[in-house]
Amino acid sequence: MLGEGMLKGMAETAKNFVGSFFSAKRLTTVQYPEERIAPFEAARVFPFLVYDAKNPADPADWLVGMRCVACQICEKECPPKCIFIEKSKDKKPDALGKQQFYPARFDIDISVCMSCQICVEVCPFEAIKMDTEFELSTDDRFGGLLLDREQLAKSNEYYHQIHATEAAAVDDHLAEGKVKAEAKTTAVAIAGAIRGAEVPPPAKPAETPAADAASEASAARTAPVTKTAKRPTGAGN
Amino acid sequence: MTEFNSHSATVAEMQESPRSEHWNRPAHIEPSGDGELLEVAMGPHHPSTHGVFRMDVALDGERVIRLRPVFGYLHRNHEKIAEGVSYLASMPYTDRLDYICPITNNWAYALAVEKLTGQAVPERAEYLRVILGELTRFQNHASSIGFLIQEMGASGTPLMYAFREREKILDLFEKLTGARMMVNYMRFGGCRVDASPAWMNVARKTVAGLTEFADEFERLLTSNEILMARTQGVGILKPELAVNAGVTGPMLRASGVNYDIRKVDNYGIYDRFDFRVPLGDHGDVYDRFMIRTLEMRESIKILQQALKDIPDGPIMDPKAKIRGFRPKPGEAYGRIEAPKGELGFYLISDGGPSPYRYRIRPPSLINLTILEDMCLGQNVADVVLIFGSVDIVLGEVDR
Amino acid sequence: MKTVEEIKAAIEAAVPGAGVEIVSNPSPSAQHSLRLAPGQAFAVAKFLRDDADLALDFLSNATGIDWPDKEFGEKVQVTHRISKPVDGPGRKKTQIVEEVVEETRIRVEPGWLEAVYHLYSVAKRHGPVVLRMRTINRTDQVELPSLTPIWRSAEFQEREIFDLYGIVFTGHPDLRRLLMWDEFKDHPMRRDYREPDDFEYEPTAHDDVLNRTLEHHAAIAGQEEAGAGE
């Protein structure tokens, strides 16, 4: 019969149409933004800097606990070169307790970032991870999509919320590293005592330059990022 | 050497232009009537051109007398960018070539670098590559058929069925790699992330549902009279011309040429899987549609075998370098059977951190070489179908 | 499939006077190439396609490569004859003395453009056979014979090489730019291509781009001052 093929096809369409009132398999539309699907654990959008919260009452806690040591490996490996880092002049303890530089400036231009997560893959300090936040639209086309280090800094607790298994594995890895680092300093101390040389004093928790860091951060933010911006020569130089 | 200006040549000028006597130039179609031609630019802003693509057609009424494809609207000079960044940094850029099939783009690039350095790939990584590659092929063929039918006027219904299934496959990609499309998954010497047992279970469930979808899709489309009337006998491509014009992929096999790089080169571990290569008889649009449908079924077969046999083990050689990767000087050409055709990467290394020359052999661009031949003498409406059956993606054509 | 040496022998037997050289490839891929002299390249290609054993009926990839001019600074011992004043009794005398001085001379080895072709056989299922052709220099002698009449798949690929590198293929039926627009002037894939300055906003510029951005903005500031000063 002429038209038999079309009727067979229309039977399929009818099955789907009627079925969509009864079975979830046929009605797969999610009414976003009223309904949302929970993101998968592995999902990645843009990077963020992890900090270990030491003193939640402190407003500059994010800088104190930041794991990033400004080694600039992510900056070099980033394919579209959307990361800009300036090292600090002084040092602060990192996640393993060692005195390290930290970033005076850490800018990511998320209008350029292509979410490839190569920066996460090459970071030796577990300092930069992928976020799942994607509703980031702004009306400032040029500066609004340039995230500085304060906007990028998020706590380790947040990291556990978005990527639970990954964060647990990172914590284990850092704990191992800390144990090894402490074992090393104890071994050095013992060796020094045996030799009779003067034991170097144990590393004091460094005076966190909280006041300096806060003024530095505000200076960096007031340097205007205008439409025809050159590299502002200000804080951190 | 006279060049013709594609905007103003008359039929007489075209017939006088220099041609080599060896060349497979298409026959000129004699226009009827007074010889005046209507010149139309189809695209670049056009719903049926699969991206920013323009065709300058010269029409005699409804018949096509001349057709010139014009592209370059999406040219991002990826090849030059690759000369400035490291080998690893080019991997996310390859995702964006044929953006419907990022996994196979990654695979072709990783294969070319592995040929350049002689790096071996662990077995579990090869199985993962095959599983993800065949899932990519399945969703590419389903989407391609969906778009073709939409251009026939089906207002997107089969396309949305294909997309509903494609969502399940994209969810699998997101669970494994973190991104639905731009996966950045292959590395030189293996894969980036291992698949957990939970992911394998979801993958098996998804693949089990693909057969039902393929059946439903066929019941919806294959014996549809409108489809058959519009596609049978349209856009015929002879096998000798197809081979000479460098056509590869489902288009070549629809013309009856038995050349599937998975069988010819046996790259990866494809020689362990039992699958057939469907071939067409006529080389028309209907054959290309049928070949894609049959290849979807063969992909399901490969997926079932791979999911059953995948061994445990490492997915990457622990000594393989991620940073500071400097292959020794030399060159290599590596190719795979991507869903669109033969995707090849030609790399020349001078011992530095970036390649000296990085060339992508794009199947979509080369399949377009005989677009004019297939469309001459046909109606404008058929041009849209023939073009849809070539199955191109502009990211790959323009790079 | 035959080895590269055997293919070279077969070509030389079939096309007398074909200047064929083997270019060896040090990588593990062992894909050695055959360098053809442009004069007989067309005849060689026809033989490769039509030969019963080789049957290379499928041109997979055709691409261009830019090998820029190389500058070498050489330290050369140069003998100069100088007349030097000599002290002596009486009036001043000059004497011709030979002095050996070391100079750095810059020697420029001219570069060339190259076209590479990868051939496979669909009938015999073997390959690849890699062909190479070089132009004489990068400036005015950039012609090579087109292989499009033999393998139609070279049509768009040779157009792309013309567009991005500047090699002119003689005998190509329709040699126009492919990816860039027709009125475009330069050849973008050459190693010395400089992109136009369009740095409106570069917040994370690095290295070369940073230098050019700063220059660009300095130039604009200078122009504005000059304009405001009038």
C-alpha cells in the first residue's frame, strides 16, 4: 500500500507522544531553570584556587591558607595563555608547612579559558582545581570576566562539596606529603644533635602578613582594568 | 593561466577555460533557454549548511549548472597555533576540529604522536579508546542522519530522537572525562582518566539501550516513501571518481569501495573485534543514509565485545612525560577512521617542545572536492540533500 | 609493499631522467620520503598511479612546509693590507703591512618551500608513499607542477598550500585562495608571517603578545598626543 512506510513512521511518533504522558523515558526535557539536574562529580567548568581554612573569622583567611606557591607551571602549560601570575616578594607557609612564595596576582580570563583542565593536571601542589559554577554572566564585557585571586579562592570544604572522592584523595595525598616533610625535619634535627652541631630552631609559624596582604589585595583591585588596559604597574612589581 | 571570477563567468567563458586532458572534470550541463543563469549564494548564514559554509551556485531555472563551495569562515589557523604551544597543549584544540566527535580527533592526534615517538599504549587504554571511539561514531551517525532528515523537511523529529540518545552518550563522557563534548581525554601513550566499575556498569546499560534505539530509528525512517523518493538516484558518485578524489569514510563505502581504515591499517586493537564493513551499490544519498544506519549497528557489536573483554591494568605508561615532552626529530603521518572519513595528522618534529609542522588532513574538506560533480544537473533542493549526505563539520573543513 | 629503494628503482626504470632522491626519516615511524625534481614530477606521479604493482590511486594528504632562510655567523680570518706609519730616523715612512683580522661574516643560506604528498593504494591496500618537492627559493621562484590532473583530491589541498604558503602550482585548473578571502595579500602559515595588530583588550598577555600589546598602545597614545597637540 502506498504510504505504508509513512504510517509505520507515524506509529513510532505516536508511541513517543502518548508515552511521554506516562513514562519518564519518553519525556526527557528538564524545565531549566526551575528544575535543575545535579552536576556529575567529574564535571568541570573553570578553575579555582583551593585554600585550607585556618581561621574562618579572619576575612583574609583565603590568602593565609592558599596552597598556590606561584610556581607558574600552570601559566606556562595553559594552551590559550589565559592565566597571569605575579609572584610575591615575601614567603608564607604552604600546605605542607614549608615557606614558599605565593601569588601577588593570579588572574584568569574566563572568556578565554577553554576548560581543558591542563592547569589542574600539571599543578604539583594540588592548588588549582576545576569548579562547576557556570552561571557567571556579567554585563561588563572586558573586566567582568577577568577573575582575580580573591574571586578564584574557594575553600577546601567547598572542594569536598563539589568533588567528594577527588578531594578525599587529594587530602590523603597532602597528608602523606606532610608526614614525609615532618619526618625529614625530625631526621635533620636528630642528625644535627648527634653531630653536636647547633640544632636549627624549628620553623616558627611565620607572622602571617595579613595586614600587608589585605592592603596589597586592595591596591591590586583599584588598579583600573579599563577597555584599553596596558599591564598596570602597581602592586606586586 | 586564466582564472575565472566565480561571480561573473558566463557559460561560454567556463567552457573555454583551460583544463588538463587527464583531469576528471565534470561534464558541462547545457542550459536550456537563452543561456542566462541565476547566480545564488547559498549561505554562509543558512540553516542547512551545517555551519558557516557558502555555495555559489549558478542555476538554469532549478537545475544546477555550476557550484563553487566557499569556506574559510571558521578558519582559526589551528595549525599555526600548534607551532607555538607544546604538544600537550594542542590536544584541547583538536577537540574543537570536528566538534561532534572530539574523541576521535584526540585519538588521531595521539596516534600520530605515538607513531612519531614509538610509544606503546597499554591494553586497557586501547580498549577504552575503542569503547569511546565507537560511542562517538554511533552518536555522530545518528546526528548526521537526523540533520539530513531535517533538511528534507521533517522539522527535527528524527533529529531529536537521535539527540535524546546522544544525551545518554554525552552523559557517559561527562561522567568519565568531566566534559560532555570537549573531552581532552587522550594522552600520548594512553588515556587521561581511568573508568571506574560504576562507569562501566552505566556504559553497559547505555549500550544495551542503543539496539532498541537503532530499531526505533529504522522503523521511523527506512521505509518512508518520501525519504526514498527524495534520496534514491540523487547525487550518484562513481567509485573510481571517489577514490581519485580522495573521498573516505561512509561516502566512499556507499559507492561500493571496500576501504575502512580500521580494517586496512589495523590500528589500535581493531583486529580483535568481529565486525563487518557495509558497502553500498549505487553511491546515491539513500545509500549513504543506509550505510550510516548499518554502521551504527556494527558499532554496537564492537561496543558489546569491547565492554565484555576489557582487562584491568594501567591506562598510561608511568614513564610517559606530560610536561617537557620533546620528541626526537623526525616526522610521522598517523590516520584513523573517524566517523566522517580518514582523519590524519602529519607531524614534523625538530626536537623542540612544539611541532615544527602540524598538519591535519581533514576528511570533511576533501570529501567536498567532488561536491560540484555530484550536484551538476540536479535540482537546488537536491543540492541541500547531497550536501547533507557528505556530512561535514566546518570546524574540520576550516580548522 | 615495496621498500623506498625499490620504488625509487622502479621510478627510475620507468621515467628516465627522473631526479629521485630518498629522504630518510629518523623517527620510529620509518616513513621515508622520495624527493622529486619538479621537472619530471608529473610523469613520475602518473607512473605511480598507473603502475600495476604500486597502483597508488589514492592521494591522502597534500601539504606545504616552510623552510626559512638560515643565517650563519661565521668567523673568518681575513688578511688586510694596511699601510702603517713606521717610526724611524728622518722623515716618517709608511710601510705596507699584512694584518690578519678576524671578522664575523653573515652567510645566508636561502630557504625554500616544500610540498609533501602522502599516497596510498585502495586497490592493493598498501601505503603510505611520501613524495616531496622543493621550490627554488621563497621569494620569486615558487612554482611547482600541480598533481591535480592525476589525483583530483589535490585540487583543494593545493589551493590551500597556495593560500597559506604561496607555492604556485602550474597546471592547476582553478588556483585561487581557499581559506582566506581572495583579496588577502600575505601567506599566513609562513614562519615569518606577522599577524595584524588588533590588541583591543589583552588582560593576560604573555611574552611576544605582551610586547606587541605595549608597543601598540604606546603607538596609539603617541598618535593621540600628536592629534591633540595640533
